[in-house]
Amino acid sequence: MSRFSRYNPLTGINDLRRFLASREKHELVFAFLSVLVTVTILVGFYLDSGDLKKPWQRDITYVESWPLDRTDAEIIAAQKADMKNRAIREAAEKKRQEEHRKSLKRVDDALTRWGF
């Protein structure tokens, strides 16, 4: 323990205070900005890593098995039902894409206003 007796947190804080007091204002501003950018990047990586905690789920696609003796009327009825389901899925996908496009347009307009 005798080795740690000369290390004092108050001495370190006072040394840091004297060091910062001897710096110019622009040096302190750039030091603060560099720390801020580094912390922002680290926080961004931390927040983005939250997606990795989600458990993996299988995407299983089932294939329907049809009897060989189906009539044409049954085939046509099944195709009509499938067309309705497909139209609903396509409409939902198109709506999602349109909302995404609008949000990107808002960002683009904001960047254009800022001159980017």
C-alpha cells in the first residue's frame, strides 16, 4: 500500500485544473468538441448494438399441397382468393414505401434549406 500513498485524487484534480487554466480558450473549445464527437460516436454504436439482442427467428415458408383431382372451379376460386391476399400485401408494401419516401423527402428538403 505504500506505493499508492503518493497518489491522491485531489492532487490529480488540482493538476488538471491548473493544466486547463494554462490553456487558451480555442484549445479548450476544440478539446471539448473532440470529446463530444467521440462520445457521440460511442453512444451511436451502443444504441445500434441493441438490435443484436433480438433473438433470431426462422422465416418458414410453407407450401400448400393440392390434391391431383381438383376441379377447374376449385383452382379458379383458390387463385381469386390468392389474388385478393396478394393485392392486400402489395398495397401495404406500397403504403410503407410511400411513407418511407415521404420521410426521406422531408430530410432532403431540410438539408436543402440548410444548403447541403
